[in-house]
Amino acid sequence: MLNSQCSILIRSGCRITKRSSDARQDRTIDKTFQGRHVANQILRSGTAGAPNYAEARGAESRADFIHKMRIVQKELNETAVWIRSILAENKELCRIASASIISVGPTGQPELVHRLRRPP
């Protein structure tokens, strides 16, 4: 069971590393300081689970094991928070794009009807 948990954490860290590498090659994430910061945080926290788990497996006491497993949990929680924040931003951008599409009339131009009407 312990080996399977470690394997899951390693695979997760590898996927995060690969996605980070792909994004950097596309230059889609790290164009800005903020983008680089978020990408680096996800990479750091997302790959920290497996080595911290390995440390926990070598704990010297029950209390040491619990302490190290809490570090694993904190790192995984941090990764989840960063990913949720990206998804929330993506949802907002999707809403903006949808509103733009809706505002385009049948002619392919933004509807100007509300501007052309004169007030009563």
C-alpha cells in the first residue's frame, strides 16, 4: 500500500513536470512575471509530495511520521489551490468570450441597436 501511494505521487509529479515543460515550450504561461510565478508554484508544490512522502516513510517516530505526512498534505493542498485559481480565471474568460459572441448580431458585427434608439 505504501509503495502504491508513493507511485501515485511520483506519477502526479511527473505529469505536472511534463505539463509545465510543455507550457514553457509553447511560451503560453510564462510570458509575464505573474504567469511564471504561478507556473513555478504549481511545479514546486506539485512535485513536492513524493519526496516528502519518502521522508515520512523513513520517520523516526509516530509523531515524526504524522508531522511529515502533514507536510505532504499541505503541498498537495497548495497545488489544488493554484489549479482552482487558474480554473476560476479560465471560467471568467469563457464567460467574457461567450458574452462577446452573444453581442455579435446576424451580420457578424456587434449589435448597435441600443445605441441607435433615441430616448423617448
